[in-house]
Amino acid sequence: MTKEKITGAEALMRSLEHQGVTTLFGYPGGSIMPVFDALFDHSAQLNHILVRHEQAAAHAAEGYARVSGKVGVCLVTSGPGATNTITGIADAMIDSTPIVVIAGQVGTPFLGSDAFQEVDLVGITQPISKWSYQIRRAEDVPMAVAKAFYIAQSGRPGPVVLDFAKNAQVESFEYEPVDVDFIRSYVPVPDTDMTSLEEAAKMINSAKRPFALVGQGVTLGNAQKELLTFLEKADIPCGTTLLGLSDIPTSHRLNKGMLGMHGNLGPNVKTNECDVLIAIGMRFDDRVTGNLATYARQAKIIHLDIDPAEINKNVKVDVAVMGDCKQTLPQLTDMITFAHHEEWIASFREHEQLEYERVIKNEVYPADGPLKMGEVARAVSDAAGDKAVLVTDVGQNQMLSARYFRYNRNRSIITSGGLGTMGFGLPAAIGATFGDSERIICAFMGDGGLQMSIQELGTIMEQKAPVKIILLNNNYLGNVRQWQAMFFNRRYSFTPMMNPDYMKIAEAYGIPSRLVVKREELSQGIEQMLNTDGPFLLEVAVIEEGNVLPMTPPGGTVNEMLLEC
Amino acid sequence: MEKKLYTLIVYSENIAGILNQITAVFTRRQINIESLNVSASSIEGVHKYTITIWAEEDTVIKVVKQIEKKIEVLQAHYFTDDEIFYHEIALYKLATPELENNSYISKVVRRYGASIVEVNPVYSIVKKAGMSDEISSLYDELQALGCVLQFVRSGRVAITKSCVERVNEYLADREMKHLQKNK
Ligand SMILES: Cc1ncc(C[n+]2csc(CCOP(=O)(O)OP(=O)(O)O)c2C)c(N)n1
Ligand SMILES: [Mg+2]
């Protein structure tokens, strides 16, 4: 019996289903039409969400992936459709987010001829993707898709690009499903060297002031439990990176807060006082370390990571433990001894108190004056509870919501860390509503960033996607304004911004909304937002010239944070 | 740390576009590639790249790891000159009348162990295989004699002095682990 012949486009549908894909974010166009035509018959299994701009498709795929741990998929046309996804691909690369971007491409006979809507997508995306591959023949579809998903989600995850030539979409071949769990040139998880574990354990066992840095690697490895067991056994306090914020409950006694430029005082100061520093699934980004010449020079440093290229990249370490922290953390836990570090842990308190008095009190519990971003974030977090997922845009809204949200569950923060992409928040939040429909997706946006993806209100309208949008409106590109105030003599060059009437915009899209100006209305506004089924836009008029504090100025030293500016 | 000449040997699957990915790693870090040689290796379907750069060891290590991270790259290693046998080849196009009029030129050619591989009334071609320095100084001497019409030299090719073949070991290890996993 001869096998059934199907087109490359149909093979793509079956290959995606074979990978367990249920949701796609995309936008059609000439070079991907055969695929969209095939999709028409698969819409029962493959829920396609039509976005309003391809950049949003990529960010939505990221949001989907970040909340669910599954691969986010987007489907776009060639040329401008493909180039519109570039920011999302770069964002997913630097934040290790597993997405697969499938783009149409002109037929192979036209490649290289500057044909209509031809761009060298593989060439453009090679430096910003984990893997990028051109499908030139229909029979290559099953293998290409299987490899793409394997690469995107194994080891250190990342974005994969499939550039799908039009002839390969329409040609027919005998389809058979393909699985890939091995590529000889690709080692997703490096071997763990036992002696490195022994050395690390020895260092930890003799430490008087151990301190752990927790990054998104713990989220990606689903190793939150393993992390807690490890920290609790040897009584090790920790700080988390922005992307690692929800790897340990905010209220846990060993969680000393956020690291980095706008992190908490305690963990930053203590980085330069600890005797053993244990970095777990984090990459010593410059926004975390500040000046490398003065960073943790006194400490012995242990680095647990899955990516060999991260070892000694920015900070020279004494011991590198390679591997997946889901495995290496329990191995290390077995080898360390029970310990108590009460005094050391208590020594964080003076910094917590100082930060509370000088910064937090005024940001979260201001007695009078205009509303503050921090108090809004804390109020939403308290009202929405553990089901809430914080999605942020970029800027002051990001830093202050991340700082004052409280985290009690895994995968509760979705933010653009490495790339700092304005316009990320709204589409990422849309993606997150599809990634986990049980959770309350709270998107904190600035007035600048909302307008960078404002067209996605259309997607929210059409999908009734239950995004709770909290617009922190300060009538400024606030983050840049703050830097102008601090480092450029208060010369506010193009940071004041005229805003539209957001209530009217929401109304035009049929999205319920409310504007809160006074402190007394805040909790009511939040209640109304949370009690409304589906999407809601809560605009909060916040202080115009508010500042994010504390702050390690760029290139500054982690234990010399500014408490005011 | 001081800059030294390092030789990187990279093995990859034989797929279009890998060279681009490898050179991009150097470009990002503003490292100039001194020489580059790409060819099939002794293993079927595996390509070998021999790249020389001037850099500090710290940087070389980072570059090597970033190259190895590319999905289709099998292995990347770096070496100093004492760890490898290496060679370059150069061709010198000389004016035949000059060569015939000045017997000193052929003496120089012989002194360098170079050979004349083509002679016609207009030009002759001299071939020299050897180390960079020799190739350069032969060029300098011929140039001083005013007879060089064209000169070209290859990138470095290198072979490790070590008794273990790391790519073979790598491939064997990968296959074995894969088989074990699927049992
Ligand atoms: C795409 C993009 N463009 C520019 C920037 C630089 N940038 C960082 S924060 C910021 C201001 C953001 O303003 P807004 O969205 O109103 O947020 P706020 O800081 O006021 O909360 C800008 C312009 C960026 N991060 N991303
Ligand atoms: Mg603003």
C-alpha cells in the first residue's frame, strides 16, 4: 500500500500537532497562504490567535511559553511579516525563552533574487536565535519541525526560526511523523563533573556567610523545590534576579529580595560581604553586577549553570558545576551538611529597615500626595493573591511592579529582562492568558509602552482575552526622565509625552475601563477590575516625577546603592 | 594579559551557513581573523576550520565556547604554536626575464627550499610551503630584487601534536550516550 501524499503545509499542521501544539499566534500574508489554508481545516486542534502586528505574535508566544513552560509558536509571512518578529526573537534569545517562529519565504527558485517580500531571514536571525533553518523541500518539514521543538526547549531554551519556502509548502510527499531527541553536534545538558560538586560542597560546608544568587535557570529547570531544600539544609539566604523573582516565595525567611540596579539593599550589600557566593542559573548580567572590578571580590564563587559559555564570561568563578540544576541542586544538597547562620541572616535586617524607612514606606504607604506606582502594584498583588501573574512592560512601571508584587507561586513574573523591550508587556500578557487560563494575568504598563503595542487591544477585544491591564500613567517616558534628572541636569529631552484619552480608546475596543486618580478610589478600582470577567483597563494617574529607588548607578558598586536622587 | 597568536580548530557539520555563524562570533567581539582555512576533514560530512587570531587567552576561551554553542558545531579548541604542527603555502609570480638575468634570484629560491612550478617566457611561479616567517622573508627578499609580479599566501593549516583525536572521541561518546539513553 502506498502511503498518503500530503503537502508541506499540511505536513506542518500534522507536525505541530505531533509536537502537542494547541495554540499559535500569527498573521497571514502572501508567502504563508498555503499554510493558513491548511490551518483552516485544523482550527479545532490548533487555536490560531490573530494578532495585530507580528512583533506581538512573537511576544505573545514568549508570554505563553513563560507562563506554561511549553514552546510558544508563531506563524507569519515572509519579508515584513518576518522582520516584524525580530525584536521578539532577540528578546527570547537573551531571556532564554522557548519559541518557534515559522515564517513564509519566497519559493526556492526566487531565493537571492530580491523577489517580492524576500529577506534573508536565516541570515538576519542567525546571531539572535538558537537555531535558524530554511525548509526548501516539503519532505524536510517533519524533521525540521521536530528538530526545532527539540532545540527550542532542551538545554538552555531559546528561539528557533523556520524559514518555510513557498514551494515546500505546496509540494507533496509521503508524510510520516518524526521525533528527535538527539543531534550529535548539540549537547543540551553538559555532564556534571563529580569533583566540581565535591569542591562546591566543601566550600559551602566551611562557609560562615554563604549567599545564593537565584536566576531564571531555576524556573526553566522547574527546580523550585530542589532550590528550597538546598537553601534550607545549609541555611543559606538568597537574592533573586528580576527573572528569578518567583523561584522562591517572597515571604520565605531565606529570600532577601531582588538583586541588581533597582533591587533591594540587603542582597546587593551582602554580595560584597559574603564569603561564599553560590550563583544558580543566573548569568551575572551587568544590571546585576554593576562594576565587575568591585563585585564580590572577597568571596569564593560557585556557579551552577547549564550553559558552559556562561562560566567565567563576566565573573571569574572558583568552581563551576555544569548541568541541569534540577539534578545538580539535589546532588549538592546530599553532599552539604546541615548548618545555621542566624547571625549572618539577621545581619540583613539593618539594610531592610534602612530601605524600608528611606524608600519603601514612601512608595507603598504614602500618606498623601499623588498615587505611587509601588502602592498600586502592592494593592493589586494583595487583592489578586497567588493566582496573579505579574506581566510588565519596561521602565519605571516594570521595576516598581516587580519590586512590590509578592510572589508565592512558580512562574509568576513575565518581564523583558535582557533586552528591556518596551511594547513587550501587552502582547506577552495576551499570550499568558492562553498559556494558563487558571491564572489572573496582570499587565503593568507605562503610558509609553502601552502605546508601543496598543494595537493589541484589538486582539484582546476579539479573543476576550482576560488581561487585567494596569496602566501606570505618569505622562512621561519615566525611566528615561529619571536618568535625565540624575545624569543629564534635568534636561527633559523628549520624555514628556502627550497622552490620548485611554477611557475612550478602551471604549472603542469594547474593553471595560476605569480611571483612578485619588487614593481612596484605588482599592475600589482594583476590585472592579478583578470582579469583571474578561479584560479590563485600569488607568491609574500616578505621580509624574516619581523615581525608582534604590539604585546602583550604571557602572556603580553593588554595596553603594543610592537611596535618594 | 598579553595578546598572543592562537590557532582555533573547529569541527562542524557540513552545512551551508556555519562559516557565517563562526565568523560572527569574532566580529561581535571586534576580533580580526588573521587567517582562515576551511576544508573537509578526515571524517565524512565533517568540516574543519583552522582560524588564527591575536587575542588574550581569556577572550579566546570565551570565543571558543560561544562557537561551540552553535548547534551544528561539533567541537572547538584553541592552541598555541607549540601545541600544533602548522604550515602555510605561498605562491610567488616572478617576471621570467628578471629571473633569467639575475642568477641570484634562483639561489634565493633554492635557499628557501621553494620550487619553481611553472616557467613561461613572461612569468614563472615559485611555490613555497612552510612557516609564516619564512614565507614572509622570502617575499621580502624577492621583492627587494624587484621581480615579484604577484604574491599570495594561504591561511594556516594545523594538526595537533596530541596523541588523542578529540573529535573522534567526541563523536564516539555522543553515539554511545545516545544508544544508552534509548535502551
Ligand atoms: C523599544 C524600546 N524603546 C526605547 C526604550 C528606552 N526606554 C526604556 S524605559 C523608557 C520609558 C518608558 O516609558 P513608559 O512606558 O511611560 O514607562 P515609565 O517608565 O514611565 O513607567 C524608554 C523610552 C526601550 N527600553 N525599548
Ligand atoms: Mg510613563
